[in-house]
Amino acid sequence: MKSITIGGKPVGGDAPTMIVAELSANHGHRLDIALKTVEAAAKAGADAIKLQTYTPDTLTLRSDREHFVVRTKNVWAGRTLHDLYAEAMTPWEWHKTIKQAAESMGLLCFSTPFDETAVEYLEALDVPAHKVASFEIVDLPLVERVARTGRPVIISTGMASLSEIEAAVAVCKEAGNDQIVLLRCVSCYPAKPESMDLRSYEVLRGFGTIVGLSDHTRDATVAIASVALGAKLIEKHFIVDRSVGGPDSFFSLEPEEFAAMVRAVRDTEKSLGRVRFGPSEDERASVNFRRSLFVAKDVAAGEVLTCDHVRSVRPSHGLPPKFLPMILGRPAQRALEAGVPLEWGHVGGALAAPALTLRPVTADDAEQLLRWRNDATTREMSVHQNEVTPADHRAWLANSLANEARALLIAEHEGRAVGVVRLDREKHGEWEISLTVAPEARGQGHAVSMLRAGELRARELGVLRLVARIRPENERSIRAFKTAGYYGFATRTTEQTTLLVCERRLADYR
């Protein structure tokens, strides 16, 4: 059986099942309760503590439109998503303290990120793994970003069809990450033992991953049954005392219940069920709260749709998130209001071909390239800001022209050179794109055309994804990249340099 390592602890193979206590919202917005919960989980025999890393604004929109009001048959009914998540979130500034406390007690500590900024934050904390929630399994750009960290990826499959699970696994493997744990899950709160259909493990194991369980039932019976069927990681919501209250308290286990096995035999028989994927009858209401594409900012008719206008958020009334790269950079067919679920009828056709051409750089371009590179404004907005000497420039250009992993291209408009586009191969079909607009051509709208022309050349090279790194203060470049359809803007600091990283996927998701 497949085996991986999470934080030095083996998962899968012959290793004991990893037991993960989900803290979720069970802290009442009090750090002392959160830390007491960690201590109680350690004493109860947990192997790890899991957090959730989001803010209401990274998970949904602040809106009381009908799409954003909870209609489930539990204590959440009637609340807006934004209000519920504001109550349930774990403050980000607590994460480091909780992680240190957990590790001091021998527990692993990791989390579920809900957007790119959360991934970056957790990476900075050096978490041992990342979790993808059931509702986010359809957000393939997010799954891909998590997989590209190279850390183990734990994915809940509640509501997911076989094709949706296949797509998430494929995105991880495409990113070079085969450290995957798929968790059987029913996204109801609480879930009934008879809705678990644990015989579905027979098919789930066919994906070649480790399998486990994310369990929202009220006791430990289903978790015990899942271990008998091969689960190697069990996740259970955990609370130090249900009287603390909170959004998740009603389906969370208290410390003594972690060992409850009183009704194990009879409930295990009921839980085996049948092979089933896709939403159960009990889950149909929850399907509405998966992620989809919504208008996040008012858009004028004909305005180019950017990641500022269109976001992947809960609930599920808009287009699937996998279409985000295809939609960005296209014009709006008509004026759109924030909070409206995006439809294909809102999106215009692809824009016309760029009004410029690209040609390979030659040695004859050396003087012109050096002049552009050493322009004061160019250097101020560049990642590397030092002035380049003629000798260093000649050496750099010679190496660039001989480098098969680099494409260096002059952009020409009406027979006049207006800038240079550079493409650098990185890994797993990922290339970095950067551009310099000639000083005499600034302010003429060439940057977006250069990015689109660079995208066309990248497609010819079989590039899967383009990434860019921009100085946060370079607002003109940020606008250009957004207009050209780039998304996932997140701040990353390396070697005391802070950059804004964004990307554009060129190949369609499955």
C-alpha cells in the first residue's frame, strides 16, 4: 500500500491511522480556549491539529442577496455566508502560536487554505501539509496552487463526482505532486451514518492514493468502520467542551468521545452502504455552497473582465471555477453588478489578435536593449534595479541567445520596436514571463498587447502556465497583467525582496 510522510510521521502502508483533530470554529474567538483544545486533543490521543485559514472576504462576498443566505436545515439557516464565516474564522495571527503549542505536545499542525494568500501565509509558517475542503475540490486553480507547494495534499471529496475527483488528482500530479490523501466525506452537518456509503472506498482506492475519512457524524462509529476498510487518516471536529458553543459545536466531539465505541458493531453494519459518488440526497442543499464564479465588482459593458471583477467564491450559482482562465481578459457583454453569478451570456468573445508582432532578438539589438534596461523608470520598477554595464549586458545577451530554456523577443508595432518580451522555462510546464516597454513607447497601451502576443508564443511552445513577478508598487504593470487575464495575485517575500506573484493558465482544465 502507498505510503507518504507528513511532518516526519508515516501515513499509509502499515503505519497506524493518523487521527486529526479539527479545531475549526471551536474556540469562541478566544486564544486561551484554542490552546486548551490543543492540549485536550493531545491527551485524547490525536496525532495532529488542523486549522482553517480564511477571512470572510477571501471565502465569499459581503452580500445579503438570496444566493448568499444559508438554507440548510441546521442552526446555520437564515444567516449570510459572510456573517457565518466571520464568526467561524480562526484569526491568522493565532496560527503561529497554536502551531508552536501543538508541536510542543508532539502534535502536527496544518490547515485548510481557501485562497492563494492563505497558501502563501501557511507556506511561510512551514506547515507539513495542506488540506483542500470538500467545497473547494472544484476550485482547480486553488488545488493546483496547493499542489505546487510540493507538500502532501489532503483532499476531502464530499459531493464530488468521479470526474471531479479525477480532475483534482490530475491537477496535483500534473504539478509533480503525488503525495495525495483522498478523504471520503459527506458534507452535511451533522451527517448520518447511513449516508456515508463507505463501500465507495472500493472505487476511491482506484485513484492510487492513500484514502481516509473526514467525518461529520456525531460519534466515532463511522470512523472505526472506515479504518476497517483501509482509511489511513481520520479527521474529526474536536471541541474541549460543547457548552463553549460556536458554529461547529453541535457536530464536534468532546475529548472523552474520541474513544467512544459503544455502538460500533451495529452502526458499522449500517454505514457500509453502497458505492456512490456525487451528492447524496442529504447533500443536495450543500451543493449550493460550492465555489463558483461571481461578479465581485461592478463592470461596465465592454469592459475587460479581470480578477478584480470575477472571483471564485461560495456559493455555486455561477460558472465553475475551472473556466476562470478562459474568461479573464475577455470583455463583458453588458453591464454587470457585483454579487451576480457569472454566466456565459455575460462574457464576450476572445479579443482580437494583438496589434503587434514578436521577432527573436539578435545580437544587433544589443545597444537598444541596454538603453531600455538602464532607463531610470525601467530600473525603478524592475525586480533587479542595478544599472547594467555594457560588458555585463553583452555577456547576458550572448548567454540568453544560446539558452534553449529562454525565448527573448522584440515587440514591433507598425515597423517600430516598442519593447521586449522574455519567456523563461521553470518546471512542470511553467514559464516565467516578463516584459520591458521601450521608454519612448510608454503610455500607448502596448504592455497588454505584448503580454497577449507572449501568450500566443508560449502556447506554440506548449507552455501550460505563465507566471510573473511584479513589484507591488508597479501599479501600471499590475493593471496590464490583470487586463491580460492574469490572476492569483499574492505577495511573496524572498531574500528580503517582496514581490507580487501572479499567473495565467494556458491549457484548459479537464
